[in-house]
Amino acid sequence: MCGATQGGLSVAGIDVTKEAVIQGRVLRGGDPVAGAYVRLLDSGGEFTAEVPTSATGHFRFFASDGSWTLRTLAPGAKLDRTVTAARGSVAEIDVLLPAALESVA
């Protein structure tokens, strides 16, 4: 059974009316992936930030409004996912890695 927190990370204490939040979790076969790296790339593909996932597979970024790419790097996998950030909202993303150790672009 998946050990990741349902419903995502708490935004208590974050003024989401002033922040664009991109957050989520990285999963493989329904289980959280700890220690994966999630990169935030701008609309031109330029590196902006990177965070490791927590023990529960969670990550969070604060971004400006617009289109972003989340690049997830984990053992045996690389996955890009487009997300739109908007001030006043929280973009919740589940990154589902392939069960087999293969690369996906």
C-alpha cells in the first residue's frame, strides 16, 4: 500500500493568494520515491531550481505564473511533465514513474 500522504502537502502558513505553488509527489508502482530529484525548468527549458523528494516522495516549488516543466530524475528514470502555475492556486502533481527501470522522455 502507498505510504504517501493523500491530499498532498499542507499549505498551512502559506498565503496562496500571493504565491504560485507547484507541489506533488513522485511515485513508482504506487509507492513514494524518496531521494529522487525534481527540477523546475522555465518555458525556455532553462534550469530554475531543484529539490530532492522527501521520505514520502513529496516536493514543492514556489514559482511565478506561467508554464513550467518538472523534470524528475530517479534511478532508472527521467520524466518531464508540463505544469501551469498561477498565483492563488496550488498545482498538485503526481509524477508516476514507470515500474520497470527504463527512461521516459
